[in-house]
Amino acid sequence: STQSRPALREVGAVRDVDTESRPPLRTARETWFDHGVIALALVLLLSGFGTIVEGRDWWVTTILVATMTGLTCAVLRALGTRFVAPVAIAVELVAIVWIFVPETLLAIVPTAQTVSALADMASIAQQTIVEEKAPVAASRPIVLVVASAFGLIVVVADLLLQRRRAAPLIGVLLLAVFATPALISGETPPAWLF
């Protein structure tokens, strides 16, 4: 049926997908600016997580993972590369493995022990989150979860930036990040964060 496919039109002898369904082409400068704005917003929102995770040591690790992931997205987008999300996720996984379970690597290659160690840490984090009241101690498993989540948020934000009308969707994403500490601890982060 013609309803389920994008509208096609003839362009000379070549058929082209309607430009309304495609996102506009972006310059490298616009790409870097957009990623910088998202990075700044996430850094500010990350400070609100101090109500659910004790201390500040976790903050550096989370920023490192999110920055590596974000830089990967920005560089690949600026170069016009396809399949940015899978590469960014792979970079995030490499960073997480090197930071949290480097002893499980065979030279630089992850092993079955790597997957097992990460799964064990995620399980411990889940148990901590369920059993303890916020703010929880910044144990390695908790930091793993926070850093992984922020790395994935960066990838989702990058994907949303590629949509034509991305601003409302990115706003919803940032609102969810802002609301998370309040939902967990019952304390609302300062309004200036949002």
C-alpha cells in the first residue's frame, strides 16, 4: 500500500524519497554545537544525582564514560559516518570494561569472565538499590550503573538530534534525567539544574 511507504517523486530519471521525511543535512559546526549543549546539560543534571549517590568520586567516572561516548558520537556525526550508535555503544562498553573489570581482559579483548564480572556487578547494584535507602554508597557496582546509564543517555540524545523535530524529544529525555533523583530519594534537585 502507498500509505505505509514514504512518498516518492520522480527527479529526472532518478526516484528520490521525499525530503520532508529526511532530517536536514547538518554542518560539522552545528553537530559539535548540539553535542556540546547536550553535554553541558547532562553534566549539570548529573550533579542532581548527589541526592541518591553519596560522595563525588562516582561523578568523575560517570563523566569520563559519558564524555568518551559523546565524543565518539560527535566525531562520527561530524564526519558523516553511518552506524554511529553501535560504534558509540562499543566505545562505551570498552570504557566500562577498562574502568570496572580490567583484570578480566585477555590483553585488550573481553572474555566470558568479563561478561560474568559485569553481570555480577549489575546484580549487586540491583540488590543495593532495592535494599538500601537513598543516598546509597558510591560502590563500584552503583557507579557502573550510573556511568552506563549516562553513556546510554548520550547515545539516545545523539539519535534524537538526528530527527527533524528533536527539541521536544530531547527535552523529555532531559526532564526524565532531572526527575530520576527526585523519584528515587523524594528530594527535588535544585530547579536551576533544569
